[in-house]
Amino acid sequence: MIIYNVTIKVEAGAAGDWVKWMKEEHMPELMRTGLFVDSRLCRLLEQDETEGVTYVAQYFCDTMEHYNTYIAEHAQHMRDKGFARFGGKFTAFRTVMEEEF
């Protein structure tokens, strides 16, 4: 299982709208690509929130081929929509992991 992990720090004043957008729009749209089998959104606890609230969005896919297809065909469009909606109110970094058995 491949896990596409996106860690996002969102300005506190925008966090509520951002979570709603993630749950109602962004994550469902990403899942509609058919490349991922599951997703989840978590808030990191025990974090210094003076600069914002930190979340982790995880998307699970069966193969690196599915992940690479997402990156090549969908990722930039999805990122652009987030920036259009929330501008400089968040920062994000991405990692890719493989589940060990």
C-alpha cells in the first residue's frame, strides 16, 4: 500500500473553512480520480499552534503507478484549486510512504 501524506499548517482563522472544504470538496474530488482506495484527515495534537493548526491528509493507493498517475495528471490542478481558495493561508509539504508488512 502506498500512502501519499500531505502535512498542512493552516492559519487559525481559516482552519474551520479549510477543514470543511477538505472534507466536502477537495478530498471527495481527489477520490473521484479512482486512483486511491481510501483517505483520511487528521489534526496533529500537541503542536505549537501559534502559527496555525497542523493537519495531515493521507491518501492510500494500491500501487506506485496509481500514485505517479495522480501526480502527472491531477496533482497540479488540485493544488491550484487550494491556492485559489486559500492563497497564502496555509503551507504544505508532501511525503510518500510504503506500508511495510
